[in-house]
Amino acid sequence: MPPAPPEADAQVPAFWRALGLPGLADVHVHFLPPRLLRRVWAYFDAAGPLVGTEWPIRYRWSDADRVAHLHQLGVRAFSALAYPHRPGMAAELNRWTLEFARVTPGCLPSATFFPEPDAPEYVEAALTGGARLFKVHVQVGGFPPTDPALDRVWGMLADAGVPVVVHAGHAPVGTAHTGPEAFAALLARHPRLTAVVAHLGAPDYRAFLDLAEAYERVRLDTTMAFTPFFDQFVPFPADERPRLRELGLAGKVLLGSDFPNIPYPYADQLTGLARLDLGDDWLRAVCWDSAATLFDLP
């Protein structure tokens, strides 16, 4: 019998236990230095230009309380994604996120970068320091993924096989550098890049599914997709569910949530996935197995 979709966070552990999983792996979770986090939350509160709608942060808690909640949900592996919006931020963000992972059980050591002259040096330092996942936010950063200043960085990450979560899609608000065309140009230069496209590439789902099929190391995360909040703006096309199922079974769809920066319960993400009715094997792959393989989780 398929697991019951969780109606509240307290029901999330019963959901993954019914699938026979040891827990959940969430590749799209944010932890930031306190001052920067306050600024990000203020931007969401003001429905800033890159948000475009009311977005009340549900989990406006301390780091310790948010980590405890993830553990209570059964999220055994999660990221600490940070991203700069201007030059001169990334190296310090990496120091903070790598230290946060060091002292936080279950946190994948995460890092970021920005197109600037010293990017190769601090990315190399992050890799040496144990970074297992990077984050790039093309929309917030306001740069093309093919910026020449990043060519060495993409090459380093492709060679290392370290995944990069890339916010490459237009949602929630498109910019000059978002969209499948810009991301496809990056992949043409670095076809061996291990990339995880955030939000399934919304709203250009079909084009990003195409890229996941065309490139062996390209994956997608489910962040916010299939939740009532997101569906009112950019619903996933129902006729693409068979292709989404095949990609998920192939290990190319990973659970993402955007916790804590979501205006609804964490459980909504899992409920949305369950209600796709793509089968228990698909849910197992998305919620744990594919990330466990990618990150060699115990």
C-alpha cells in the first residue's frame, strides 16, 4: 500500500518509514550567517523584485531549532546552501558554511562561488576543505553561467565530480541570465558537469527535462514543485509525468525543499510528490536512494 501523504510535519517520519527508507536526503536546504539570513528574510517579507509575490517565511527560527526540526522530520542528510549577490562575499560564506557543516550532524559540506578573479582559488580551497556540494544562484547573482571568470571553476568541479545546485530557471522571476538556453550553453562547454537544476527548472520544465536526458550528469531537484503554493504560478505539465518518472527511476530527480524559506509546512513538499502517483520505487529514489548514491551516504 502506498504511504499516506503527510498532512503535517509530525507525520513525515511515518511517510518515509512506510517506504522502507532510513530517512530523507534534502539537497536544497539553506543555512546562512545570521546577518545575511536576516537580510534575505527581509527581502522575502518585502516581496522584493526577484520574489514577486507575498512569501511569509514559515520557519523563522534559530539555526539550532531548524536543525532540530530537520532531525525530527528524519532528514538525515541536508545542505547548507549559501549564495553571494555581489563580488567579495563567496570566500567568507564558504568558511561559514563549511564550519557549520563540521559541527552539524547530517549537514553536507556546502560552498558557493561568484564570477570574480579569485574564484578558482577559493573554490579549490573549499574542495580541499571537504566541500561536497556547491550552490550557484544565477538569478540573484545577476550573471550568465558562461561568464569567462567561471570557466576554470566549472572545469574544476566537472573534473572533481562534485555536484552544483544551480538556480538556472526563470521562476519565480526571470532575468536576462536565467532560462534553459543559458544553462544549455554552459553544458555545451562543460558536458561532464554534475549539475542539479533547482526547482525542476520551473517554469521551463520540458526544456530542463530535455537537458537531464541529454547530459549524463545533469539532475533536477523537486524544490517547491507540486506544492499548492508553487502550482498556482507554474504548475508542472501533467503530460510530462511519465518522463519525470523515468528520470527519477534513473537517479536523476532529487528531493529539495528550500527549507526554511518556504511559506508552508515542509510536509507539503512530500505530499505533492506522493500525489503524483508515480510509484513507491520512484518516491524511494527521489527521497533517499539517488542522493545516497550521489553523496555516498551511509
